[in-house]
Amino acid sequence: MISDDIKSRICGSAIAGACGDALGAPFDFLRLPAILERTGSEGITKFHLYDPAAPELAEFGPGALKGFGISTDDTAMTVAVAVGIMKGRTQDEVIYFIHQALLRWGQHQPWKQADYTPFMDKIDWPDWFDAFCVGTGAGPSTMSALDQGKIGTLEKPLFVSKWKKPDTKEPNNGCGGMIRTAPVGWFAAMGLITHPYRFGTRVAAITHGGHDAMRFSGAISALIKDLVIGKSWDDAASLMVADLSRMASIPAAKLAYNILAVGKKYGPAMNFDVVERLPVEMEVAQPGKYFGYFLSGSVFVQALAICAAAQTWKSDHIGRALTLAATQSGDSDSTAAIVGNILGAQFGYDAIPKHLSDNLYHGQALMDMTQSVIASEEKRAVTPALRNLKL
């Protein structure tokens, strides 16, 4: 049986990630002064309303404007990965089902440039997945990948349109792989996935085949797995750096090591201004192509540094970290979602501020999802035909 501590950490990772997503979404890519003008100097500490005309609200109805936290593509794609892993019995099957789940969600996005129906097979999905198959907002590079109807791989990444440069095609280096990778860590913690770093890179490559997008996704998968099983932050972070060194590159491992050191250095002094300049600070320390406005490197730097800083705080680790991650001029919802996934995996469900966890618009559907994830693995452990299944 899976221990109550592991169950709490899986649930905490899912719910805290969705809380971060919902906190940052109404402010995504607003400049910091504009955010603080609306929220006050304390930043984003509670759920705020979208612009009522926002296309993300088109399928939610009037209930969406009653103060709930409304999650976006970050959470919907996380759920798609979870249901895909539950469905598959081999690595190839899992990748197929994740892609099918992403297509089912993507079919509802107003930004798609293709009809996904010809690519979609008839699959019996859980009822709780329906709640996320609505217009949630979506990154243009994710949709550009899904529009092709093909599965990207480590060896053959999909080429997508660059942001605001539709005629320029390259492997997708956005953060869409990182924001959905947490379930790889959950299932690895329960024993189904043997190499979360490697599997996380493969899951990312379905749509995000850029080197940084894949390696940072794998790193987060491995970090979450070790936190869920109860390893200390220092041990889990060291193992993540070792994975990057062994399976990605020495520069990538050095980058992660430097981020962790910077986060620890700032510690209790981490504030909105520090979060704003972290990508620039890391670029100066280690020049490279990590830190473009929409690239995975900036989000990875900010999320990992905030989590490292949180280790020095005495209380409110998740609430304070989500506020720091969301209250910034960049990718507010994605950064906060990743911070929530990581710190929720470390501190568990009960560490999430109640005014957030109790007011997620799809909170019950997420709870149903986490219970299904845990139940599927408990059933596998006692089913002779599946007991020795490993991915």
C-alpha cells in the first residue's frame, strides 16, 4: 500500500501546482508595476478575476467570475499526462495516450490552426478529465506542435513556429514540457516509472523537443519523485544535478547548481525585484541560450531559485513561494505552477494555504484525479498480471 505521506505529497503537488497556475494566470506577462498597482505591495496572495472578456472564460459560464481560482493549460496538460500514464502499459502506449489526451484538450482551444478530429481515436476517458477539456488558454508553440497531429520524439523533435515569427521553424524550447511533468514524478515515487529523468524528457518531447525544454522537464520529474518519497531538499536537489550532469550536459548541471546556490543565498531576502532579475543574473554568470522571454530557461531559473530560497523560511513555504513566483513580469502562471508542483511534493497537501486550496474552480476534479492516480497504482501492486509492470 502507498503510505499516507506519499499520498499527501502527490495531492499537494497537484493542488499547489494548480493554485500557482490560477494565481498567476490573470497577470501573465503583465509588467511588475502594473501587477502591484492592482494587488498592492503584498503582490498576488489570493485569486483575482480575469478580464470578463478573456477568451479563457468562454466555456466556464458565469460561475467562473465568483472569486474561484481558474487554472489554465498548465494544469490541464498536467492532468492529460496523468491520465495518459494511467492508461498505458508500455512506454510507447503511455506516450500515445498522453498525446491523445493532449489532442482532446487541444481540440477545445480557440488558437488551434487545425481540426484534431482526424488524429483522435475513440478512448474511454475518466469523467474528471472532462472538466479540463475546455478553453483554458494555451501556448502558441504547444498548439503549433499539436496542430501537426504527430508525436515528437527525442530523435525526431517537431519543428514549430517561433513566437511572432511564423515562417521560422525550430524545435520547441518553451516551458510547456516542464509545466506538465509532475505526474512522471508521482508515478515514479509509486514505483511504476524507473527513470523519471529519462521518461520526463520523453514526455516533454511529444510537443517540446528543444534540448533545454526536455532536460529541464526531466530534471523536474526526478526532483519531484525524490521529494514525494521523502528525501530531503538537499539530497533531492543534488540527485537532480547529478542526473543533468550524467544525462544532459555539464553546463546544464552547472546551471542548476548555480541556481540552487543563488536561491539559498537570497533566502529570506528573496523578493519581487530579485525574482525579476534572476534570469539576467544567471545569464551574466553563465552565458548561453537559456533565457529568452518565452524559453524554458527563464522559468526554470526562477522556479528552482524560489524553491531553494523557500528552504530557508520558517513558515508558509508554499503560500509565500507562490506569491513570489506569480508576482513578476514574465510567465507568471507557469512559474508559479512549477513552484507549486515542487513544494507541494515536498511539504504535502496540508501545507497549502486553505484560502487557495478550498477555492480552486476545478478543485474537486483535481482531487478525483489524484485519488484515481493513487488507486490505479494500488490496484497494480496487487494485480498479478501488472505487479511487475515498469515503465
